[in-house]
Amino acid sequence: MKDKVLKSILLRPGMSEQDIDLLDDLIDDALLDIKSYLNYASTNDLPEEIAPAVKELVLIRFNRDGAEGISSESQSSGGSTTYSDALPDHVRRIIRKYRKLPR
């Protein structure tokens, strides 16, 4: 799945071969986060149907690079910043049906 996700992301505008190391790392992180949410062991393979969620999470993280965890920011009179560390709702909706109950 990892190679398929990487190839797909590299087709996006603005992505290039020089981003491969960063994308590879982001894909690993996304896979671990999704496996954790789904209660899969780190050695378990994920269903191929989850690839779009992995890709979405990687693109979100790639675009947030340098602004890690910021979900909203306001600069009017003093400023305010809100941070997010959870999987985005739309990613959770895609993968929820694959979630295993904890033992």
C-alpha cells in the first residue's frame, strides 16, 4: 500500500521526487496513526480500501509542515491559535468500518 500511496501523491501538482523522503516518513506516520486508531498491531496489514484515507492524512500533514497541529489561527487584537492532534473527522469516517474492538 505504501508504494501505491506514494506514487499517487507524487502525481499531485507541486509534488516532486525531492519530496520522497519526507513523504515516505509522513506515510509511515499516517499508517501507524491509522493502525492505532483501528486497534491493529503494527505488523498487521491494512485493507487496500484505506489507501485514500492514508493519502488524505499524508497530504494534510504535508501541507501543515511548519505549522504542526494548528487547526485555526486569528491575528486580530492579540491573536489566537487552536491546535488539533486528532485524526480529521473525514479520515475517521472513511476508516471507522475497519476498526477492531480492543481486547
